[in-house]
Amino acid sequence: MSAQPHLLPEWHPQWGVMIAWPHADTDWAGILPAAEATYTAIAEAVLDREHLLVLCKDAAHGDSIKQHLVEQGANVARLHLRALPYNDTWARDFGPIAISRAGTTHLLDFTFNGWGGKFAADDDNAANGRLDWQVPRVPVDLVLEGGSIDTDGHGNLLTTRHCLLNPNRNPSLDQAAIETRLRELLGVKHIWWLENGHLEGDDTDAHVDTLARFCNARTIAYVQCTDASDSHYEALHAMEQELFALAGREQIDLVPLPMPPAQFDEAGERLPATYANFLIINGAVLVPVYDCDTDASALDQLADAFPDRDIIGIDCRPLIAQHGSLHCVTMQLPEGVR
């Protein structure tokens, strides 16, 4: 592996998307029907356009998922079921990260430690090695989650200092060492660190995919908070100022996304609702919506940012109940991996 790697952006042509389906032995047990409704909507939208790799508990679980999708009219000819153990269903963070090297795709299998040891993750961490791939899978002894990074496909990486430099990930590595590893493994030239920004109820230590995302090589969509009374206002306003400076320096267009109204669980804990957690697939963008007044504005803003793709809203209220959203439960896979 001597040739320079190239981290593929999300809009690179895809073979499909990987998800891990909820079941009664996961944390979704209490809201399983609602969670499965969201997963079904994601599955239908993906299967209309590309393949879908679904991790399932066992053969019976897989048969049930397939029958359900058949009943919904989904294109199950593109459905691929694989039974294996998993701790949870956040495929973004334990799924493989694709790079191209000398014209060949490689899947980097980073270490997943349950967002800094917050949750059990042994089966999630082993999942990529239990799947069959048609390209090399490269185990990497660095803790890194897919939701913590985003790229423009031209050597620039957007991430947050609070996550990547958190001592619960790689305590023996300082910023310089992390940057060296990222450049070696991903082929990135510039690492754009965000100092500010977080969402209450987020277990990931400020993953960038909840805050700011590339729509294309010259456009970043980000969460904008305009309500000075909101507990997020100070941090998100500071993040916005960072992005203004970045945009001016790098000639990048910015697309502000509204902050959804505050949503809470039964215990009164605020949930991490965000429109930045969208998923780009072939021909479309799947956007989390929350049955609130800001949904239409967010969809309109992203429609302008993605003029050549369908914009599909997916009700993700069940997902934020478990402290994630749409992008968090999916991992895109480039052409040729299966």
C-alpha cells in the first residue's frame, strides 16, 4: 500500500448503503415498531436507487425484514442480508471507511470503542471483519468513527477538536500525531478543525456529521441557531463564526440549516435533532425530519444545495430518541466493494 490514498467523498458513485436493523435485543426494544418504520423508509429510498446491505440478528430476523420490505413494495432484488452479532445499530461509526489507492478501493476498518467506552462495542467493532468484501479490508489500530469526519474529496477534512482529540479515543496521541495518522491513512492534506459546536443529547462528543457537512467540494451546510435563549446558541454561533472565516479563506459557500425546535424524551432530556445528519446516495439526499415547522425550510435549503438530486425527508423522531439520526445509522459503500 505505497500509493497515496484518497478519501472518497459521500457523493462518490455508490454500490449501496449498509445498515444494521434494530431488533428486540437492542436498545430499540422499547420503541421497536417506530424505529423499524424509520428504517423501512430509509431502506425503501435506498433500494429505489442502489443496493442495501442489512445486518440482521439471524436468518429468521432476515426473513422477517425481507418479507416486510416485500409487503412495502421495496425493490428487494437489491437487498443483501447478513446475519451477525452487533451491539447496536449505528453503522456510520463502526462501518468501513472507503479510500481509493492506485485505482483500487480499500476499506479501512478503524477501531470502534463505543464512543470512548460509553457503551459495549465488541461485536460492532468486529462486524466489518465478519463481512465478505470484494476489495481489501485494512484493519487500523486507531479509534475513529465515520461520523467524526467529512471530506470534500479534494484533500480537505472537516472534523471537531472535541471528538478527535478527546482522551477517550486515542489518549496517547496529541493533535500532531492524530494529523499525521489521518494524512497517512486518508491522504488528506488539510485538516479543518472546528473548535465549537455541540448538540445536547449527543453521545458522540460532537461528531461533525451532526453539525456541518460538505454538500459538494465547495459547499458546506451547517446547523445555525438564531435563538439567543437556546442553550446551544453560544456554541453554535461560535461555530458559525469559524465557518465564516473558513469560507472566506477557502472560497466555500455556506448553507445555513435551521435548528429544529427543542425536543425532549420522557425524562426531560433534550434530544439531538439536526438536519445536518443527511445521507447522500445515488441521485438523492435523504434528510432527517422531525414533524416540526422547520422541516420545510431545511428541505428547501438542501434542495438548493443539491439541485441534481431528489430530496427525500425521512421521519427520524424515533432515531433521536436513542441520541442519533439518519446519517448515524447508515454507511455508504462505493462501487465495486461487493
